[in-house]
Amino acid sequence: ASSGAISFCGHASKQQRVFLNQLLSKAGYFEEFEEKHMHAVTALSGSSPAIFFQTLHAMAQQGLRMGLPYKKAIQLAASTMEGSAKLLLQQKDLQSASSLLSQKVCSPAGTTIAGLYSLEKHAYTATLMRSLAAVETRSKELSEELKNKG
């Protein structure tokens, strides 16, 4: 993995925190979060690769329906996602960059806006947000189950 997150319990010393932050940041993007946010981190980082892979699979499946070999379609979709993520991460203002970059790809009455319109017509954003909320909820449930066993 080239990204990760950590949360420290109250017993970790400042020296231990600094050491682990320095060590883990060498592997790539790394962020420290308060423990109360770890269920959200699980949704956005721990479980989201499966959602990402499912999205890529759906894209490749449609490529197959349109006549492309699956292997080429999945490679094209994955490479496009990788390039898009790299472009986003190069932006100074990540908070608004994804929306702005999405708009820059669209041309008036073009193919991209037609695709985005279709996604939102079928509640894509809300569906994705509900999926991540379900992950967070299940993470909290599993946490409670572990606490009750111990």
C-alpha cells in the first residue's frame, strides 16, 4: 500500500508518535487521525479499494459490450483512473479540484457531460456515499462486537 492512516491511544508518547509517523510516511501518503475518525478512514481507505475495483470492472464490462477485449478495456480504464488520480493530487486546492477538473473535461453538449448526467440521473453520487456510509456503520458494529467480547 502506498497510503495509510494511524490513530494512537492515549498511552503513546510524543516520541513514539513521531517515530511511527516518520517510519510510515516513508511508504507513501500517510495521515494520523483521531480514533473517533477511524471508521470513516476504514470507509475511505480500507474498504474503498473494493468499490474502486468494482467501478473499474463495470467500466471494462461496458468496454466489452462496446466491442473491446476485456483485458484492453480494464487496462485502459485503470490507466485512465491512475492518471486522473495523479492529476488531482498535483492540484494545490484538493478541496475544490475534483469538481473543477471534472468540469474541465466536459464540453458543451458533449459526450462527457452526457455520461455525468446519466450517472446523476441514477443517483451515482448518493449511491456511492450510501455505500461508504454502510462501510462506516459496519465498522462501528464490528468495533462494538469486539468490545463486548473483551
